[in-house]
Amino acid sequence: MKDIKNICCIGAGYVGGPTMAVIALKNPNINVHVVDINAQRIAAWNDEDLSKLPVYEPGLDEVVGQCRGKNLFFSTEVNKAIDLCEMIFISVNTPTKTYGVGKGMAADLKYIELCARQIAEVATTDKIVVEKSTLPVRTAQALKSILKNTGNGVNYEILSNPEFLAEGTAVEDLMDPDRVLIGGDETPAGQEAIQALATIYGAWVKKEHILTTNVWSSELSKLTANAFLAQRVSSINALSELCEHTGADVNEVARAIGTDSRIGPKFLKSSVGFGGSCFQKDILNLVYIAKSYGLHEVADYWEQVILMNDHQKRRFAANIVKTLYNTVSGKKIAMLGWAFKKDTNDTRETAAVYVADELLNEQAALQVYDPKVPEAQVFVDLDYLNSRAAADNKNYVTVQQDPYEACKDAHAVAILTEWDEFKDYDWQRIYDHMKKPAFVFDGRNILDIPKLKAIGFTTYSIGKGNI
Ligand code: UDX
Ligand code: UDX
């Protein structure tokens, strides 16, 4: 296999954008082309003003600033990039199917298939095609079949190279990954392709951190890694409810179990529920795959992680209603945080939207504030749920640019995202402008509850209860 000089990535999203930027930074001799059918998104990646990049990630602006125009290019010219590059990453989205067989569970692979067909149509030289999107096991087989049967007779090697970066720490995770996983065929050509990709990562990742497997192991590992992480969150969240009923403190329990080196301290933060583009989707996928092999006990086991998560979001909202004397109708409730976690502007599957939906069903008047999520996105998310007319969402929800405005005249403040700035607010000032009694519902366990109590707030913290 000759040296790779040009690589491209189809899909300039949360994964494709940052991953390619770091590859470009670490491989100045390789030209990296990031292409996307969404012209608006590409324009944003090319914006002179680096604060306008479509993906907010700490440190990303700096990396893009260093490489863009030198060896990192963003464009909508998908065909040109396919033709030029020896290695093609596919990083398009694979949402849960909203129709047909597997609706609500299976991954919708239509964008992946479209990419494969486009590559097959355009390519006139041999290509290495790298699956970056999270895919159900054995998708590589489908890709191979499309490429072989519709292509121009050129050779393709398919690699699976799942991404383990977490949003909010994407650049850090890419710069110093726990491991890079590359799955490929056991044939000599497959092994050569694996080496070509390993060389690119080898520019900055230690050899012993680059794991190679067969394609199926690699595909399944991505789903499984996310399922295990989400399972930890659901496990601690299940205990949070028990803590609230028994007087145990979930933070203390988490610390006590996390110091057991076999369990470890990470991913034991109790929360209003996990969100993000991956956890739910990947577990649903795992459940669907298990079911399709007739493995019903396996499917039920993993599905429970999601059921627990749904329960956590619902019970958080229900507790707000119950505490506010069983009615929130017409009451102003401030929601601080809309992103699915801190340090990202991503709102996919955010717990906030489900909590908002429950409160809107009770006719609450919501005042939303998030430091990074634009107003329009809040309404896109609410409208997507399809629970009520878009006009009603507009009537009952106001998005504020200022957190103090959001809390003004509110009966309660609910913390949905763990943004650091929430801890530093002038809570006395917030209290002074709220209706009394003033309630705080901390869905992320981040606030200094004794301090809030001293001010006069009535407080609830997840896993501690009404304290
Ligand atoms: C990624 C992975 O690809 C997904 O499988 C994983 O589970 C979550 O993370 P992400 O980068 O977050 O997805 O998705 P998104 O931000 O939606 O970006 C995908 C991009 O692909 C979009 O900009 C979209 O316009 C583009 N796209 C989609 C194409 O260019 N061509 C298509 O045919 C479809
Ligand atoms: C996840 C995986 O971590 C990453 O490896 C994979 O590539 C994509 O999916 P991401 O979704 O970006 O990354 O965020 P993550 O940090 O895993 O958090 C997911 C959700 O779990 C968030 O809503 C977060 O707030 C929640 N969470 C996480 C908790 O509620 N408690 C915890 O202790 C940890």
C-alpha cells in the first residue's frame, strides 16, 4: 500500500469535524478534506470567526485555526474528494429508525448506503473506506457488497474505526486517547489497510494504544463500550431513588463504591438522566441485534438501562410538580441548562427536553437558559417531540439570554446541565427576585445546598431528595 497523502471524511459533524482537525494537526504531510452535503454547516466550518464553528468544543477553534487552509479543507464537493483521496472516512449520522421494520430501535443506515453508492459511482482508483459512524454489527459487509457490486471494478478495503471521544472533551480525548480501535479483514490486503490507518494515528498515539481486531469485534466494541458506560449511569441513578427514600446520600455511596479499584470512580455521577447522540441509540441497536438473533434475555437485560433512564427523567419532573403543591399550571419555572452535558452545544437526546415536555403537559411556563444553545434549537428540540402544536411550545416557553432574567418571578429553578457557571451565580440575587417559597431542583448534584438553604431556598438534589 502506497503512502496515504489525501484523506477525506464524509460528514462534518460532531465526530467528523474534530477528528479530522486533529488528524490534520498531527499529520502535516497529509491533506485532509472534510466534506458534507450541508452547505450551511460547511460555511460555518470555513467562517473567518473561529467562534462561529458549528461544533462547540473547548480547544477546537485553536486546532482548526492552525490547520485550516494549510492541510485541512472543508467543502461541499463530495465527489471531488472521493476521487482524490486514497482513504475515505464515513462519519454521517445514523439515527434510530423512525419508520418500518425496527422502528424506534434499529439504526437507520440510509445515509451510509447513500455514501457507499456515491463512492462506488465516483471512484476510479483503489480506496480504503473507514467506518467512523457507529453502526450495527456486520454493516461493513453491506458496505462491501454495495461497493463490489456497483463499483467501477476498483478494490476496496473496509475498516471499522469507531470513535470513543466524548463531547465537551473531544479535543482532549482525540489528542490522548485511551485506545484507538481499528478493525479490518484478516487477509493480507486487510492487514495492509489496517497498517495504513495505524500509521496515521501513530503520528501521535503510542503503538500499544492502537488495538487491531477483526471488523465485527470492532463494530460490536463501540456499541458495547457505550452500553457499559450508560449502564453505570443507570445503575447509580437507580440507587439515587433508593437513597432519597432511605436518607443515604448518593454522592457518598458513589465515593464509597468508586474507591474499590475494581469498580473505579468514573461514570458514577447521579443525574437527571443520560443524553447525547450515542448512549440510547447504541443500546437500542444492541437490543435490536440481540432480538434479531432471538436472544430475548440479552435484549431485555440491556433495554432495562434505557427504561431506568426514562424513569429518572420522568420522576425528576414529577417531583417538581408534586413539591410545588401538585400544580405548576401557569407557574414560571426556570430551566438552567439545555445541552445534554456541559461544554457542548449539542442537545440530542438531552434530558432537559423530556423534563420540559412533562412540565409543559402540566401547563407550566418555562424560562430556559443555556450558555451555548441558541433559542431556535430549543424549539427545534421541543417541536421534534411532537407532543403539542409548535405554537403552544412558543406560547409556554421563553428562551432567555440572561440566567437572572430566566429566574425572575419563577417559583422554581431546575438545573438540567452541569455547566460550571451555575455554581458561581449570585444565588442571593436569584432568590430575591423569585416567588416565595423559592425552590431549587438540582438534577445534577452540583450546587452548594447548605449555602442555598441558608439563603432561604427549599432544595432538592437528585439522590439526596428534598433536603
Ligand atoms: C457521529 C457518528 O457518525 C454517529 O454514528 C455517532 O453515533 C454519533 O456521532 P455526528 O458527527 O455526531 O455523528 O453527527 P452529525 O453531527 O449529525 O454529523 C453528520 C453529518 O453528516 C451532518 O453534517 C450531515 O449533513 C452529513 N451528511 C449526512 C452528509 O454529508 N451526507 C449524507 O448523506 C448524510
Ligand atoms: C459517549 C461516550 O462517552 C463516548 O466514548 C462515545 O464515543 C460517544 O458517547 P458523549 O455522549 O459525548 O460520549 O458523552 P458522555 O460523557 O459519555 O455522557 C453521556 C451522558 O451521560 C451525558 O448526558 C452525561 O451527562 C451523562 N452522565 C455521564 C451522567 O449522568 N453521569 C455520569 O457519571 C457520566
